[in-house]
Amino acid sequence: MEMFSSFQTIMLTVLQPGDYVGFTFFIGSMAMMAASVFFFIEMWNQDGKWRTSMLVSGLITFIAAVHYFYMRDFWATNGTSPTEFRYIDWILTVPLMCVEFYLILKAFGAKQSLLWKMIFYSLWMLVAGYLGETVFRDNSPIWGIISTIGYVGILYEVWLGSAKKLANNSNDPALQSAFSALGWFVLVGWAIYPIGYMAIEGSGWLSGVLNPKSLDIIYNIGDAINKIGFGLVIYSLAVSKKSAVA
Ligand SMILES: *C/C=C(C)/C=C/C=C(C)/C=C/C1=C(C)CCCC1(C)C
């Protein structure tokens, strides 16, 4: 009996039927890993100047894959949100997504100041979000609003600011359509996260409506869409630019 109950404790750390959060952590880890293999291998089939962008796409999904392995175990062991791993992942991968914007616009005159501005906005957004989910959890809406200022800063750069102007002036239809696809990911795909944040138990604006567990499910769906989607946009751009020689 003694042995059986400790066996059960071990069994609890694997997937249980009905553990939808656990499922999405598991699927997320596999999807991120598969996407990384794809981007790392496909980068060698692209012209040289696109390899850095492809490498960054692979790094984004690879960093996420490693964090998903940890988050999956953390969830299975504790049954609580792996907030620290989540934000460590984001603080590495979101700035790398800003790097993607910079890299594809570099040939059209993007300056490093654009990159630093976008990284600054993303750090602002994520630090405020982390504080709202941890230390100041009772006041999560206020920190969510502070965080949204950083998000709006990124949106401004991409939809109206200097990044948009560079894309418009590029006279390169392939670049422009990739840029606009990335812009839609930031506007619609990234807007998934604040919805998850509003599920914070107690103080979240939607905490009466959403099950607290939906926070991680929503974040996991957002990550899969955005990280793999971003990489695929870069991949299609690289493929469309491939010189005709086989
Ligand atoms: C790969 C990870 C990505 C693209 C993460 C993006 C995260 C966000 C856009 C988070 C935004 C938030 C707000 C705009 C307000 C509430 C707090 C956050 C951090 C969830």
C-alpha cells in the first residue's frame, strides 16, 4: 500500500485524462521542437543573406521548446502556472521577434535605433506583465494597462512608425507582404496574450468568466501561433527570394 501510494504520486506527474493545460504544454513542446528542426535545416536551402533571419526563427522556437519542456514538468508536478519559466522564455523570444523585423528591413535602411526602441517596448511590456502576475497580483489590471503601453509602442512602430515607412518605401512587394503578415501577427496574434492574462484568478477582468486554468491554455495557443507563424513568414519570404539557380 505504501509503495502503491508513492507510485501514484509519481504517476500524478505525468499527463492525466482531462488535463487540458498539460496537453497543450506537451503539444507545445513537440511543435516548437519540430519547428526548430525545420528552420535550422531549411536555412541551408536559402540564399546567404536570409540565413540569419532563418537562424533567428529557429532560435525563437528552440528557446521556446526548451522552456516548454520545463513548463510541462512544472505544471505536471505542481499543477500551477510556471510563471517564471514563461516570462524567461518571453523575455528572450519577444526581443528576437523584434530582431526579425530589423533584419528584414535592414537592406532598406533600418537603423539599430529602431531595433532598440522595439526591444525597449517589449521589455517594458513583459516586466509589467510579470509584476502583475506575481508581486502585484491583486492589482493585475493596473499592471496589465502599464504593460499594454509597451505593446502599443510596438504596434505603433509596426503599423504607423518608422518600420512601416521603411517597408512602404522599399518598393519590394515580397518584403511588403511579409512585413504586413508579421504586422498582423503582432496585432491579432499577440492580442491573444492579454486575454489569457485577464483570466488571473481573483483580480483578472475576466476571472469570473474564464477558468483560471485557461490562462496557460491561452498563452500556449498564442505561443504556437506566433512563434511558429513568424518563422513561417520569414521562411516564405526567403523562399520567394531564392535565386533561380537550382
Ligand atoms: C513568443 C511570445 C510572445 C510573442 C509573447 C507575447 C506576449 C505579449 C504580447 C504579452 C502582452 C501582455 C499585455 C499586452 C498586457 C497584459 C500582460 C501581458 C504581458 C500578457
